[in-house]
Amino acid sequence: MMEQRGRDPADTRDPRNQYPPELMRRFELYFKSPTTSKPKVVRDVRADSIGHLVPVRGIVTRATEVKPMMAVATYTCDQCGAETYQPIQSPSFMPLIMCPSQECVTNKSGGRLYLQTRGSKFVKFQEIRIQEHSDQVPVGNIPRSMSVYARGENTRLAQPGDHVAITGVFLPLLRTGFTQAAQGLLSETYMEAHSIILMNKTEDDALGNEELTDEELRGITDEGFYEKLAGSIAPEIYGHEDVKKALLLLLVGGVEQAPKGMKIRGSINICLMGDPGVAKSQLLCYIDRLAPRSQYTTGRGSSGVGLTAAVMRDPVTGEMTLEGGALVLADLGVCCIDEFDKMADADRTAIHEVMEQQTISIAKAGIMTSLNARCSILAAANPAYGRYNPKKSIEQNIQLPAALLSRFDLLWLIQDKPDAEADLRLAQHITYVHQHCRQPPTHFTPIDMKLMRRYIGVCKKRQPVVPESLADYITAAYVEMRKEARVSKDTTFTSARTLLSILRISTALARLRMMDTVEKEDVNEAMRLMEMSKDSLQADKSSTTRTQRPADVIFSLVRELATEGVVGRGGAGGVVRMAEAEQRCVTRGFTPDQFQEALEEYEELNVWQLNQARSRITFV
């Protein structure tokens, strides 16, 4: 305003006193590489790419905070009031001191310039470090990394752990003064980002966020879709149907509850314990590829600091910063830990807080903070003796602390038992996969990994609730499980966490069906999975006693109920309510179909009779 008052509008002005185009521009211009150009690996971006638009693909290892970067410096003269503008193109600049305006030059008044922060233009700036994929590293080499400078609207698009495709101009970093003299002819390089696209882990396409079409939904949610989805997880691996169902629920996750002052986690933790050669690691690798956000690590190859967070010195600013570990990078995703039993005890304790509180608390080098680590943990371990020893107890075989075991919602023991018929089918399956590089033909076509990832993303948006009517049913079932745990000597730990596990798995099943309320079938299936995981841990009794058919076991359960009837559990002695009997059998791991078959079989044998409404069983 001072300048406008004492100036004739017709006067020509010094270029430095005119508004620079950078200050007037209200848009940002970026270039995209043509669709035909193939993305390069980080190590293939060499000296011949300098000054060219290059598409690169990699994984983000570090992203700094977004800071303001000066694009145009504005100065005011203390003598004539003229405004001077200095566009800045390089990382450093020399501030102007003397006023270059015509008035100051003519009068030789020697006006001094003062920087006006309000009149200057700042743009958002973020430095991202990308590293090449592990499968693109040649034999015997370590992964290369590259610095990417993001400005304006390209900032805050990627977080550490994301797989990205970046198109940008590859440039040398021009330094001035002593640092350049020390470097000599060599120059550091960086990439000026023009477009940042989040990618899928395996396929060469962008991360799909679009909604599922009705046709795709119909294709997934037809009859028996739960079994179909579970069968689509690692279809090349034979068997393990219940384990695959549990892994599917781990990907979907339960509903997180946050009453005032506390937090109940929604993520499901699973531990796969088993003999060597039962495809535990293959299942882990498949889940790592299928989950949109995941980290894969092994027990011996990771320390406590590598899992949680390390304190590092920032190379740009020189201040102490936190570098997130595997659990922080897998936030809102899955962290797969292989060889869980080989981990050192000191490192394993770092996982305790993550598995229940879902946070990592840190007090190191003057940094006191709490980081979010809302991830599901999928662990694979071998028993203590390499193979499961049936002559020893569960505690001796597993040798993991009780505090850790109770944090796992499901603990599966996968044993490699010799069985002529099963071994033949397994061998045929493996040889077919080896010959044709795909799974043998089945009664259904497995769902594509990309479609499955999108369907799981849609399921996660649902927030199902447990209705009042089911609360009593769940509590009664939990009390029954505690009673069994007291009676039987050799079993896993049943605590209040088991009840929360049932609720989590039930809400995950409701999410999978795209429902907003949990139904009785969901609770029954959750309890069946819990029962099957407990059964897998029971010692192998088949060597001493002959295996009982499901119908015989169901008959003994119903007869137990009839004897308990006098105490008031099921009615008068010899008469059992149908709903009561079905609930007892389902909580023991039998399906409703097996219960109905057993009813009909023993009714034909005239052992018991059903009334007309099929609501009461009367022993003859």
C-alpha cells in the first residue's frame, strides 16, 4: 500500500518488483507416464534416466512429517516500501539485502529489505523413502532404496509399509558451498514425485477401492458361501478346512468396542502349532499376500525393537525420531510371525501389550509416547520337541507362557498322523499341483484373490451388534465351558478372554454374511471352531479306545441331559427338551445336521421318541 501511494501507475517496474507467476498460480501441474511404459525397479534407475520422467515401483519404508517449504520469498523495503519477490528453485537460497527498486537506486538511499512471512508463498513438502521389493533383488544383494520428494497435493498419500507406484522426474541434488566441494564431481540423486498410486501386493494393478457390483456379490454370497470363501484361501494346500475358516475370520476381524475409559479389541489372534511339513508357513505367506496391509517376519530374524519401534536420528533434521517396527507398520492389518517358538523370551514379551491393548508404549531417549498397533497376530510354531509328543502333556509340548496363550483366540494343533486313505489323497493333490501349477478341480471354482480382497474390505465396514436375546445363550455356553475345563485335567486355559473370543468370532461371522446383528448360528459356529481347536489339542486317544461315531457321542450327551433332568436342567427324568439337547451338542463341536441324523437313527431303533411338534425327546 505504501508502494501504491507514491508510484505512478504508468511507470515500468523492475522484474523483481513484479508479481512472479509462482505467486499468482492457483493450480499444480503434474505429468503422468504413458500407460505403455513399464515400471522400473529402483536399481534400474541409473544415470541415463536423469532429467527423464520415470515410473518406479517399491515399498515405502519411511515418510517424514509434512513441512512448509518456501516457494516465493517476499521482502519489503524500509525506505521506499517497495515489495520485492524472489522465486526459490533450489534447496537453499541467499536472501536479498539491498532494495533493487528504481526509487532506491536513483536516490541512492540504500533501503534494507526485510522478509515478510505473511506475503511469502509456502508449499507442502514431504520426503518419502522407497525400497525395492524383496522378489526384485538379485541373488546375494541387499535391497536398494531411493529418496522421493513430494510437494503440494502429492503429500500424505503414502504411509510406511504401503506398496506404491511413483512416476516422477529423476534429478541430481544440487548442493552449494562446502558440501559440494567435498563431494567433487559426484552428486546425490532424488525423484521429484508427479504421481503416487497405491498398489496391490502381488498383482500389477492399483489398490481397488471401488464397490462390488450386484453380480459379483451374487457370485460370492450364493449357497454355502462360507465354505466357498474358506476354500478359496490357499486352494493349493490340501485339507485344513477349519483352519482356513479361522484364517478367513481373522482377515475380516470382529467389532472393536470402546466403552468409556477402556478399549476391547476387535482383531482376532490365531496360533498355528504343528508338526514339520503341514504347510503352516505356506498358509502364513498366503495370508500375507492376501491381506491388504500386512507384515511377515520370523522369530529369530526379529528383535523386540524390530517388532515395536526404534529410536533413530533423522538424517535431515538431526533430531531423534521413532522408526516404527513390524507391528506398527501392520497397523489395521495382519502381522504374520513364523517360527514363533524360536523367539527369545525378552523379545516375545514385546508382543503381550500389542495382543490385548493394541498399543505400544515407549519411553526411550526422552521420547514418551504410545503408538497404535491395531493388528491381528498370526503366529506359527513347532512343538517343543520338534514334533508333537502324545506321551507328554499339552504344557510340556507347547512350552509357551500361559499369559501369551490366553491372548490367542484360537490355538490350532495340526498333527501329521499316518492314515493310509488320507495320505493317498494328499499325495495325489500334491503331485497334481506339482504337475499343473494349480489346484485340482473341485466342486466350486475358487474366488479370485483380488475379488476376495475387495469383498473383505466391504465386510469390514459393517458393525454388527449382539442382540439382547442371545446374551443369556452365550453366558450359559461360557459357564458350561468353564465347568468342563474344571472337570477335565488336560485342557487349555479357559478364562474371560475365551468369552470375548466367542463374541469376536461371532461378530466376524455376522460381518462375513453382511448382517448388522449376530444370530444364533454365528454363535454356534464360533463355539464349534473353539471346540475344534480344543479337540485338536487333546491327546490322541484313538490308540487306546476305538473311535466313536458322532451319533453315539450325541446319544451319550442327550442321555447325560436326561439324568441331569432331575436336578432341573432339562425337565423331568427321561424327558429332554429338544432346544436344550441341540444346544449341548452344538457347543461340543457337532453340527445341527449331525444332531438331526442321530435323532432319526435312534428314533428308528426305538430308543427314544419325539413328540408331534419335535420339541421334546422322551426315552422309551
